[in-house]
Amino acid sequence: MNPQEMTPGQPLWPSRLGAVVDAPPVLWVRGVLPVGRAVAVVGARNAGSDGNAAAAAVAAGLAERGVAVVSGGARGIDAASHRGALEAGGTTVVVLGTGVDVPYPLEHAPLFDEVVARGGAVLSQFPPGTQPSRWTFPARNRVIAGLAEAVVVIEAGSASGALYTAAAANDYGRPVIALLGSPGCDRLAASGALAARDAAEVLLRIDGARVPAPPPPADPRAARLYDALDATPRDLGELAARAGVRPDEALALAIDLELGGLAARAAGGRYHRLTW
């Protein structure tokens, strides 16, 4: 299918993207851009099996709600999101950092063809023939955020490209939802993103439902360590002194708080509080 060139003002130009100040002046599109709700689901290329499963579950849940899933077509979380939407009978949109006729990664060309065949779209802001480069992908991430009413980050390292998509969503005043359990997502939650502990809570957040806060720790030592936490990442020695526990105890207690959704680990093994 030959790509269609679209510009602002045309009837099919996506309204959400048109509302952002730095929208691209042109899009090349294979397929049909969905009309209505759309949510971006993004994350790490080298995601683990749990992250990929969560992405597929979130995408399927969105598809079942009639919400289009937007992502970047990359390995890992992106591909799992597109496939999850398709398997649930939904619509998905692939936003490329290359020309629309340059599938990247190449092994995803059949996936992109299936997206189009199943009523979705593959699009790019770059002219046909554009090859991948370092600068095209951050620009692509802003288009992903611009097309979506919210951005969900499933798994991300501390320097993941998905964090650029989240930053763009913040610039556009659109909510960011972070699935806890990876350094980048925990950092987003500590910085004000909506936190979720599993795919079901992500969908609750998208639906605007209240997610119950984790219960406070029952162990008095864990409660003291929790009270010692704040939004600033702090090392275990400082937290142990604040809480009046031994440093070896502080590590075990911090891990328990992390597993319970009350704390997150930052760079250098430091911990900070999560707010629900």
C-alpha cells in the first residue's frame, strides 16, 4: 500500500496531535488512522518476559475498551503492545523513526503489515526513504505522545527512550502512568506520574478509577524506615540512621517496602518514597 501524505487541516489529520505546539508539518501514513480514544504503551526494547506480558495485557485491555494502542514498533514492550491489541481484536498504530517504507526493525515488517491489514496504521513524520538515526527516535517519541490521550510506561531503564515519550506527555499536559518495578518507571512515579502495580491497575488509572494505596507496613521497623523516606533518594546508611535500625536490616526492609509498592529504588541503590 502506498503511503498517504497528510498535512494539518485535512479531515483525517489527528486532532490530538494537531493540538500540540510542535506537531510535525506532515505525516506519511499507511493504513487508516483510528478516530476516537488512543493511549500510548511504551517501554524497554530489552524488556523481560514479565514486562512484555504486562504490555500485552494492558494493550488487550485497551482494545477491549475500544481504545487504540499507539507505540513505536520497536522490539520488546512496543511489539508486545501492538501484538496484544491485535490479539484482542483491536486497533493499533505504529509510529516509526524512519520513513514509512523503511520498516525498523526489519524483522517487524510482517507485524507492521498485519497492523495495516487489521485496520490500523503505520505512520512517520519523516519522508519515505529516511533511514534510522539517533535524532529521529526522540522526535518520533514526541509524535507518539502527541497522538495519545495518556502514555503508559511498562518497563524502562534509567536512560530509556520511553522516558522521552513520558516527558513529551508532561509537556503536552497528558497523564503518564508508570508500572512499578523498573528504575525508569519508579523514577517517573517518584516524579509525579500515576503509579500502578500491575496491568489491572494501569487500566483502572486509564478509566479514571481510584487505585487503592498499598497498606502501611505492619512491621514496626519497616514503618520507621517508611517514615524515614521522602521524595529524595537516600542511601541505606542514612535511612538506617533515621529509622534506628541496623544497615543490614535497612536493606531487607527497603526491599520489602519496594515489593509492597511503598518505596522505589533509584540509582546507586538509594531509596525514596512513592506517593499514591
